[in-house]
Amino acid sequence: MANPESYRPKPGEIPTDPGVYRFRDENGRIIYVGKAKNLRSRLNSYFANPATLLPKTHAMVHHAASVQWTIVGSELEALQLEYTWIKEFTPRYNLAFRDDKTYPYLAVSMGEKFPRVQVMRGERRKGTKYFGPYTAGAIRETMDTLLRVFPVRSCSPGVLRRAERSGRPCLLGYIDKCAAPCVGRISIEDHKALAQDFCDFMSGEAKRFIVDLEKQMAAAVAELDYELAARLRDDIIALRKVFERNAVVLSEDTNVDIFAIEQDELEAAVQVFYVRGGRIKGQRGWVVEKVEDATPAELWERLMQQVYGEEAAQPEAIPRQILVPELPSNHEELAVWLGGLRHGKVSIKVPQRGDKAALMDTVQANARQAMILHKSRRAGDLTTRSLALQELQEALELPMPLLRIECYDISHVQGTNVVASMVVVEDGLSKKSEYRKFAITGDAAIDDTASMHDVITRRFKNYLAEKAERAQQVSVSGEVGAAQPMGAGEAGMLPKSKFAYPPNLVVVDGGVPQVNAAARALAELGIDDVAVVGLAKRLEEVWVPGSDFPVILPRSSEGLYLLQRIRDEAHRFAITFHRAKRGKAMTASILDTVPGMGAAKQKNLLTHFGSLKKIRSASLEELAEAKGIGPVLAQAIFDTVNAAGAGAGSVEEAAPAVNMTTGEILD
């Protein structure tokens, strides 16, 4: 733990301008980002008497090793820059609202050649329109009903490609729940227009489509086409069923997001109802762990930044009005920022009475239930993780808590295509964004111990190099208390690391040889504050460097279960990478041996002629007609394929380019 006085800026160094500040730990990692109207006043508050600091603020300033700031022109610019850096660096001590993942979205991928309707969770994708979120059962029923009227493609990319190759649509095409653009039943333009109609209906224009279908039904009846009229009647019933499923809660011209929160000293659960056209179109929830000592007003500001910052790619998702139980801090600047994202005016208000206040009570009840559910789910999970980490720390006699664990595994087939994986666990949970893959060649690929030594050396050499680079930049720029103008904000940031901060524990898949190789690599680099253990598969014993006997954990130990899960995840990740590399290496074609022939020109040549057999029978003039093939390259191709054909016979004719792993003919 650092002493805040060791990095406190000197008196008078901190400006009184508005700006954004960030605290870093000893490894240069940003652990907190904040903004202030007056930087000097705000930052001095962090270096007050430690006894007067709130517990979480006290932990943050003692975890940090330096502080820096960036001056901006206004509070609005500070708000924008703070959001950008929180999103980029995900500081540990900033509030992070985690989507509870309970409710999926109905998504339409308008950016694709053939737009696709699908149920989606997770991060939002560019070029895709989202509606909801809804409950899982309701969203699938809605999608199934609407595909009757708007038969937009809903199949996966693999099914689409298979249908295009075979010339036959999938089952949905046969039962009229897909317009089958894959086989040309509908043009690309008409299918996109159909997908746009789907989006318009979901956006609240249901009445327009229902009225249009009613007119078509009346016209069909007038022409005595009762079969068509019956189909249109069923379509109208289907649209009304979807339209009426959403309860009318406010006037039809009301578009508003209504938020409510349930919280205690440690966590908070937030719920929102999306009201469009007076109807509840969706619901969403977040849960946040209060690692930051924030007032309710600051909490609402953080929420608005995160929620609507994600919606920046879809301005229509931001409503004209946002209702909250308490106005966020800097709500005027926040409204201006949201208005810029929406390209229109946005107001943030607290409802006092009437229908909107009553609806907020309903949202509050949902937040309360979400908090109860989260607590019940998390209790067992958190207890188990804490117990596992504590058991490991005690069994291995380590002085520091195991906040970060890295596990390494080697994968190969008889010494070929040697690869390694690194998986990361923080606070007992996988952190997939920091997984890494290593390709191993040369002397390091001789055996598993050499490979392990190579991987550990490479990983921690990067760490030492990045640490030295940060130290150099700190000494040059005066990191402690360095002030920068707004335009220099990004230039003043330290380069993004290939790896995050070092682990407390390194786990290797293997026994004594692998453990000793990893320990030797760390010792050669002068790193003595990272523990190393190995988990042997045979008896699941834990080996420590320099010990003649393993550490035996009970079979029912949560610590052993954690090590096994980490080891299995590293093995899975390594195997996946190995298979991909092996498949690529085993893809063979005679065209690979042509001097000056790259992958793009191979593809152009095969597209032009259709097969290697036709390439071999082509003349020099015909070869030179292919895209990107000049006279010199045409001569090289002619000589290579004909020389190989003379020696290879019918086998080369039959299999010019085959993936030896999958058996797929590539040309």
C-alpha cells in the first residue's frame, strides 16, 4: 500500500480550471477517473487526513502510486472526456453498471447484404437495430408471429450459405416465414425494404401497417378473392396480437425512459422501462457494486453516461425525456451531451405526480425484486469464490491475496504446430479479454519444458519492458501532477499494454519439470514476487518449485476445484488455437509453390479458371488474362503446374487444394 503523501502534488501545482484526473497504481494501470469543476479543490480533498476519508476512497488513494490531470475548456468537455476514459480503461474504483443479461433484444442486422432478424444478448454491433429488451419467451413469440407478416431472413450464416450453394431454401422458406432471398425469390433491395418495414413496425408504426392490410383485405373481398382475404385477415390478427401485447400506460405521443433504483451500502440494482408511443416497449436492468463513494446524484450521472454512451451509434434509442428519482449531478451539461448524441433536445426530470410518477413506482418495485434475486444468486457464488481463493492462499502459504491468477498450457501433436495459451482469473472469475495465445518455434519447441520456459519469459519480458517504458515516460513528462491541455489528452496517455498488471500466482499445466522451467524463467528475469505452482493431471497434486513433495489439496476442496477449472480452461483455449493453426498449416496446393504467388492472386486465379485442372490446361496468354497475373507470373505458374502435373499424375488432378483437417476441397 502506497502512502498518498509520496505522490501528492506540490502546493500550487494543481490548476483551478475544470478538468479530468486519473489515479494510477504502481504498474501504471489507471484505477480511477474523475472530473471536477475545480481540479485543485477536488484533488486536495483526496489528500486530507486519512481518518476523514470514506473507506473506499481511503483504499483507492493508498492503492494508487501517482495522479495526473488534463485541463479542459468546460464542464461539458470534462463530462465527455471522463466517459471516454472510463469506457476505454474500465478503472477498478469507478462504478461499472453490469447488465444483468436477463432480458434479450430483438435485433435486425441492417448492415448485412440480407438483413437478419434474431434474438441477441451481449454487446451491441454496428449496423444492427435493437428492440426491447423483452423476456425470453415473449420475444420469441413476437418474432415468430411477425415473420408471418414480414418474412425477413432469420437463419444463421451457415444455413444461408448452404441454401445459396444448393439453390434450395431452408424450411422457413417453404413454410412462408422467410422470403428466401438466398435463392432469388426476392431481390436484395426488396428484402431490405421488408426488413425496414419490420423495424418500422417495432418502432411504433403498427397502426400504419394494420390499416394498410385492412384496405388490402377489403379490396380482396370486393374482387371475391376470399382466399387472399383470409390470409390478410390472419396477418391483421397477428399484428394486432403483437401490438396489443404492450400495455398502454401513457398518452400515445409519449416517448420516455423511466428509471428507478434499489440500493444498500454495497450494491445497487437499477431498472428502466422503455415507453414508446405510450406503450411499454421493453425493460432492462443493471447491477453495480459500489466500489466508489458516490452520492445518489453522482450515481445517476454515471448511469446516464454508461447507458446512453452505448446508444451513441443509435440516436433514435435516446428518448426526448428521461425520468429519474433524483436529478444527476451536472444534469444540465448531461442533458446537452445527450442532446448531441440524439441530435435533438433531451430533458431529464423527476416526476412529482400523475401517471408518470405512478409508473415509476412500478419500476421501483421491479428494481426491488431484481435486487433480491441478485443477492440470492450472488451469495453462494461469492462465498464459494472467496473460500476457494482463501484455501489456495493458505495451502500455498502466500502472503498476498490471490487477486489475479494466470494459467499456462502447451499444446502440440508430436512436436508439430506447438502453441501455448494464457488464461486469466481475477477475483475467482475468468477475464477473457486478457487471454493470450503464443506460437512457439525453433529450439523452444523441442519439448514442453523448453516451451514453458519460452512462454513465461516472453510474457514477463513484455511486462518488464512496459514497466521500464512507463517509468521513462513518467520521468520525462513529470507524471506526478502533470497538467495537459484538452488537445493533448490522448497524446499524454501512456501506451496501451499488451498484457495487464502481473499476477499474484502463475499456474502451469504439468508437474515438476514444467514448474521448475517456469520458476527458472522468472528467476532469470529477476522477478521474485510472483508465486508459481503446477497442477499435475495424474493425481491432481499441486507442485511448488524446489519441493520434493507436492501439496495435496482435499478432493472436496474449493481451491482444488478452482485450479482444475483454470487448468481446463487453459487447455481448451490452447487446443482451439492449436487446431486452427494445424488446419491452416495442412491446407496444401501446388499454387503455394509458385514464386511471387500470394493468397489473393491464388483466389483470383481459381475464380477465373474454376479449377487447377483448367489452370494446367491454359496457355500462357490465357493465364495472363486473369486479374493480377502479369506475363512473368503467368510463366512461373505455367512452369510450376505443368512440371508438378508431369510428376504427380492423377492424384494431383483429383485433389489440387485440400484442407487435410476437414477434407474440404478449396478450389
